[in-house]
Amino acid sequence: MRKAHTIILNNSRLRKVRSNLRLLIAHACWDEMESLRALLDGIAINSIESSLIYSQILDIEEALRKSICMCGTCRDLENDMIYFPSLKEWHCVKCDSKKLIWYPKPKS
Ligand SMILES: [Zn+2]
């Protein structure tokens, strides 16, 4: 099993830039998801069009959740992050230190 990869920034200015960029990306995703949800108004719930829109919303949500911008556990946008290759997700150091991250059992 590959080891987790941690990215820690100690410089407060760099942390602020990182937080602002993460927030900017998250807001872009949330805006896009909201625009897609608005398209659902007037579309039949079980239609092919609504399924495609829901699929796009879920894809954006999953991409944001698995990105380094957001902790996969607590959804935090500001902490240092750790990448877990087995999960293919980033989680914050606080969730890792509190042992809140679920690891799948290694295959034997
Ligand atoms: Zn977290």
C-alpha cells in the first residue's frame, strides 16, 4: 500500500493564498451546481434530461469532494491536507489526527 502524502504550509501568507484559491474554486463549483439545479425547474423528475443534469451535479460534487480543495471527511477548506492513495481522496490533518478517516481493509 502506498503511503499517504501530506502537504503542509507554514507560511501564513501562502496559507491565505491557498485558502482563497480553494474558496474560489469551491464557489465556482457551488455556482455551477446551483445553475444546474435551476435548470431542473420545469423538467419532469424522471426524464432523461433531469437524469443527465443530476449526473452532472453529482460529478461536480464528487470532483470537489475528492480534490485537495476540500477535506473528504469534514468538508473543511483551510487545513493542510493529506492524500490517501487507497481512497484516492484528500483529507485534512485534523481529521487524520482525530482518526476520523475510514480506511478500507487492505487486500490479503
Ligand atoms: Zn477534515
